[in-house]
Amino acid sequence: MGGEQISRVIPDWAEQRRFGVRVDWGPVGAQALGPGSAAVVVVDILSFTTSVSVAVDAGTEVLPYRWRDGTAARFAADSDAELAVGRREVSERRPWSLSPAALRRAPAPRRLVLPSPNGSAISAAVDGIPVIAACLRNASAVARWIVDQGWGTREQPVSVIAAGEHWPGRDVLRPAIEDWLGAAAVIAALVESGAGPLSPEATLARSSYTGNADAAALVSGCASGLELASIGFADDVAVAVEIESSSAVPVLTDGAFVDARVGA
């Protein structure tokens, strides 16, 4: 369902109009707020946007893809890109996955297809405006770049989308506090850079970040952090909480996330 179709069924009161910075959840939130925004910021801390930040730091172009099935391999081949596999499928031949720690250990390919049912799906749900990948590693860099473009105002609003997860075995959004916290970090940084005004939703999100002294502990101890640790990927959580460690600004350009600062 395209953005125009969604916007017709989303009531006006849900679109957070009149505000320079907005926030919502998941693909439907992106489709609802995207058409009225200058840009959409996707936040999927564990682990899509964290993985994008790590890969872009290394000079890799990241192509988001919604499904991890046979079509992903064909898409990668057609795009002259390597394909990231499942975390447990990593091998010497295929060292890339949605694990940011694995991406850091692997050789950096020129182009990489990164399937993800959450962050990639949101990226694909937005048409016609810039999509930016943000996480705790690059929240301030993303915010500064957005404000430098003249966005984050009433006239040119920005929508920050917390990806969320899916309940196991059910196609139902599970609000994930790590994504809300990451979205809040971006919103807080936008305010510091002069963006605004904030919608009530964005105001509440911001306070959840500025009012907590230990974001890393929250991410490590939340349900999604515990899930990754329980299956042997605690190192992915450790990468995700490298707060403000990256200055990369991954913007979806011609189907791939690339660092907007390169060549600027």
C-alpha cells in the first residue's frame, strides 16, 4: 500500500501537523507521516540502522531489502552487490549479516544488500522524500545534517520513525524501547541543533532520553537486548550502544544508503 493510499485512511488529527519534529512507529507510521514531511528518519537499533551505520562508516553502500528469501539473492545479483545472510548463516564465504559486530569483522564490500523486515520495510514504505538511517551511534550527526538542510521546521517537518519488532510467530508490531530511545536521542539532538517545535508525541519521546542517564544499560537490559544476548549476539548490543561514535549520515540515494557528507 503506497503512501497516498495510507494518508487517505489516516485521520488529520493523527498526522501531527503544525509541528517541525514528529514521531511514530513502524511502516504504517512512516506512510502516515511521510507524505507531509521533508524527510523521514528510520531508527532500528537492534539492528538494521546500527548495521547501516557500521557499514557506511566502512565505505559500503547499503541496499535495504524487505525479505530474506530467494528474491534477495536475485536482487543482490542484479544490483552488483553482496548479500547479507542470517546471523547464524555467516561463513568465510558469506561473512556479512544483520549483525553489526559481524559487519565490523568482515571485509567491507562496495555494495551490500541488507534484508530486514523492520528497518528495510520502513525505508521501502516512504516515497519521494529522503530517508535517513539513524541510531544511537550517529544521532547527533544526523540531527545536525537535517538542520543544515533547513528541515525540522513547521514548513519543512521531519518525522522520526521507531521501527519496533514483531511478536514471534505473529505479524503484530511489538513496540521496542530501544527504538523509542534511539528516536528520542535523534529528537533531543534535533532540539539542540535548533529544530522545532515538537509534537506532543516527540516531546514525550525526547524526555525519555534526556531524563535517563544510562541509555546503554536500558538497551542492554531491555527485551530485545536480552533476546540477542540469549542467542549469543551480545556483541551486537555492545556495538549498538556506542553512543555518538559515528559522524556518518546514511541517506537513501538511488536505492542505497550512502554517507551524505561524502562529496558534500
